[in-house]
Amino acid sequence: KNQVEQSPQSLIILEGKNCTLQCNYTVSPFSNLRWYKQDTGRGPVSLTIMTFSENTKSNGRYTATLDADTKQSSLHITASQLSDSASYICVVSAKTGANNLFFGTGTRLTVIP
Amino acid sequence: GAVVSQHPSWVICKSGTSVKIECRSLDFQATTMFWYRQFPKQSLMLMATSNEGSKATYEQGVEKDKFLINHASLTLSTLTVTSAHPEDSSFYICSARMGETQYFGPGTRLLVL
């Protein structure tokens, strides 16, 4: 069964601190993995996309890692800002199927001053 | 990057009325668009796949007669919630596929009284 699990479910950190969000998946055959940021009441916005051969990809203060062998990904946020408060969703694409996106339930991050 | 818009951004209606939500790809053509529903603190749930010029493909458990989808052009898909009830209150998000990437709209908040 294709599944995507994220942890932690929620996280509160102080402004300026770093944090790491986790994503484990069982989607097969694997195509790519994306991390999205979703602000409350808004649609998801893509942060990074990683294919099978990529281990690390950065986008500003966001760094995503992928271990295709263990089927794990992480999103590391450096020097957090108040505007980082949002839900972060891990989405894994399968190579086949018309509906080939599998969504994690997200991690709700709250950055406090 | 590609832009997907939704209209309206929020709507309040009385129980029993119908509500139409528009999803537009502003700077690209999309033969396939997707409609999602998201309840509070939950991830996106795919409702249906909208195909330009043909009938939509609905996910299991989604009533096609209640959620009417029309994809009349390569840049516009509409979702009509017919005879809306309070349990239909939710956040509706569309996305459009360009190549291997799905771009999400900002979402429409529906509140049925």
C-alpha cells in the first residue's frame, strides 16, 4: 500500500532555531518527492523536489534530503523565522497511475518569538 | 513559476444552494486538473481528476452528482457543489499539472450554514 507518513505531527520552536521534519514513504515505483509549505487558509507551495538520484537539495534556508534506499526524507529549516509557521507536507509521486500523488498528513510548525 | 488561481477565495452559502468554484491556470495550459478537499488539521484528499474535454474521474466515495466538474478549456476547470449541506464545509483546493509538477491554487474556503 502506498503511504506517506510524517513526523512530528506538530512542532513548536523558538525563532532563530533550527528544526528537522521527517517523511517516510512506501510509494512504489518511486518517481519523486516534494516538500510543500502550506500557510493557513492557502494552497501548498512547492519548496523542493527530489528525484531518485538526488540526496540533498537546498532552497534558501530549507534543505531537503532523500535516502531512496530507506525511503526516508527530511526537511531541515535553518535559522527559523516567524513566517516559517505553517504546515509542511511531504508528497511522493509514483511513476504510474493517473492519480500518482501520495500526501503525508503534514507537520504543523509554529515558530514563536 | 506557473500560477493557478481559484475564485472565489471564500464563500458562505445557505444549506441547499449550489456553489461554483473556478480553477484557472493563468500562464500555461493544463489538460489535467485535480480537485482536493482539506478538513482542518488534515492533509489534502483527492476528490477527482478533471480532464479537458472529457468526463472527470472521481475517487471512491465522492459523489459525482453532488460534485459536478467541468473542464471546458485548457485553462479552466469548475467544481460545483450542488445542494450544499453543512458537512460540505471545507477547504477546496485545485491543482494543475504542467509536465511532472502539480501547481496548487490558493484554495477556496466554503462554509455552508
